[in-house]
Amino acid sequence: MARSAGAGQVVDQNLSVAADRAEPVVRDAAGNAGRAINSATDGNDATQPGR
């Protein structure tokens, strides 16, 4: 039983590292998407989705 708990901890650690590495990439992609939408709608709030 202790073996599976250890393996679970390794998986948790690996997932944490992967999330830490992915965060800046995801934030950058979200920022780029927001800028693309803003550019496509000329910055006009009336033409932006969800507004």
C-alpha cells in the first residue's frame, strides 16, 4: 500500500511541475487571443463578443 501512495506523490509532483511550466504559456496565449479579438473589433466594445 505504501508503494502506491509514493507513486501518487510522484504523479502529484509531476503534475505540479507541468502546471507551473504551462502557466506562462497559457497566460501568453490568452493575452494574444484577447488582443486579436480587440484588433478584429477595432477596440469597439459594442462589437466585442460578450459585451
